[in-house]
Amino acid sequence: MGASEVRTFLASARAEVDEALERFLPAPPDCPPLIGEAMRYSLFAGGKRLRPILTLAAADAVGRTVGSPSGAVRGLALPSACAVEMIHTYSLVHDDLPAMDNDTLRRGRPTLHVVYGDGIAVLAGDALQAEAFALLAREPAADDPVVCARKLRALGAIAAAAGAAGMVGGQTLDLQAAGQAPNHPAVLDADGLRGMHARKTGALIGAAAVSGAIMAGGLAAQVEAVGRYAADLGLAFQIVDDILDVEGDAAQLGKTAGKDAAGGKPTYPALFGLEGSRHMAAQCIQRARQALADARLSEGWLPAVAEWVVGRSN
Ligand code: GRG
């Protein structure tokens, strides 16, 4: 797959996701204007759309193995793609609150609570999560029991990834490690750090990819391989995120740089050095590619998405 084809795929997937997000979100008079506006403020602030792109790429990879037209599988997977992006955005909004990371810059803009206040930011995050599950239950609208069964599995995978065993659990460990859970401190070693990130960011990245494979009708072995690919991709993503926090600047990242070190957080560069961390990220991508090759899912965009994750600068 050439670089310009990859760029075209990424741009078209982003445009499709953005259009669908706007269509799927509630708007006045169904909701008060302010909450609709606050949800959109963060959702359309220029995120990379990694997770929904993964959903669409995983659906496409599975669809290729059964000869499904790419438009058809993309349509089946688009609601999951959008739901995962809504949940991701809610997590960023809540993470940025003074009660958590207390950040003022996100996606290159003042954070939601800085502009709309803490209360509206809490509510916009809550609403984004609720709307994500409403969307998963509603779309794709179908009476076909096969599609309904896929929807239920995708919804279950995404809910588990967002909940106490996944993202919320990871954020809990993060708060404990940062000394922000009174009377419940935790010290993370290298395994603890990996486990915390596997929950906090890895689980949703995994569910993004797996839900795409499920919605495209993937066989059990294909869904499992996509899950292994995404687990390594999620780890690589986090390692690169830590490296960028050391090397990047706020203008490039669209968020405050150097926060991890300043907050005394355990990070990959702190534990393994920059070179060691880069090497670990490269090994993750190697394993992710192998998982695809083992299941004959290397056709399509998933290998290129993995390269993009390690090569990114924000
Ligand atoms: C509040 C329940 C709850 C969870 C928050 C994911 C998370 C959990 C907090 C985010 C903190 C953070 C900055 C983690 C580093 C990795 C990460 C998720 C970065 C942001 O994701 P990107 O780079 O963001 O995909 P964009 O803006 O491009 O979508």
C-alpha cells in the first residue's frame, strides 16, 4: 500500500466518521442547545480519529476475506466507530477536569471545562457516553437477527472496554499511582505500568478494532487475531505517547507537553530510556503485523495504521 493511498484512506475515513458523528449526535430540539454545543466542542476539536479508523480498517480487512463490498462493511461498522470515538472523547473531557488531570489544553483548544465550566464538562462527558450506547443499540437499524447478534457482541465488547475492568479501571490505577486517591496510593513497576495502560488506553483501542471485525462478520479466529493486533498496537501507542510527552511541544501535540515527568508519573522513557522505548514500540508493531499475517488479514489498511501509530508526531 503506497503512502498516498494510505493518506487518502485516512482522510476519507475521517471525513466519513465526522459526517456520521454529526448525524448521530442529538441536536436541538431533542436536547438543550448548550449540551449539544458542548459535546460538539470536544468531539470536533480535531482529534486524530485513530480508534474509529481502526474500526473501519478492521471491518475492511475482514470484509476482504469474504469478498464483501467495502462500502457494505463500512456501513455496518460505522456506528461502532462513532460510538468508540464518543467514549474516547468523554474520557478526555473527564480526564482534563480539575478533579483528575486538571489540564487546560486539549486537541489544540482550551479544554471543555475551561470554556463551559466544570458542571457542563461533566455532563457533556456523561452524555457522550450515554449517546454512544444508544447509538450502538440503534444502528445499523436492522431486523436481521445476524446483524442484531453482531450489534450485541460489539456493544458488549465496547462496554467492557469502557468499564471498571477497562478504561475506568486503568484511570483508577492512574489516580492511585499519582497520589490522587486519598488513602489508596499505588506504586507501579514496569508490569504495573503495562497493566494500567492496557486498561486505560489499550482496552478501548482493542474494542475499536474488535468491534469492526465483529460487525463485518469475522470468524472467531479473525476476531481474536484483530484483538492481538490491537493489544500490541495499543501498547505501541502508549509508548509513543510517552516519548512524545518528552520530545514534543504543546503546539505540535495540541495538549500540554512534559506533564508526565512533571507529575512524577511512571513512563516508558523513565523506565527504559528513549532508545529502549523506541525499540519496544517497534517490537510491538512487529508482533501486531505478525498477528495479522497469521490470520491472513494483512490485506487492507491495518498494517499501515500500525505504522502510522509509531510514526506519528501528535
Ligand atoms: C476519565 C474514565 C476516564 C478515563 C480517562 C484515556 C484516558 C482515560 C485519559 C487520557 C489521558 C491521556 C492523555 C492518555 C494518554 C494516551 C491518550 C489516550 C491520548 C489521547 O488519545 P489520542 O492521541 O487523542 O488518540 P486524539 O485527540 O487524537 O483523539
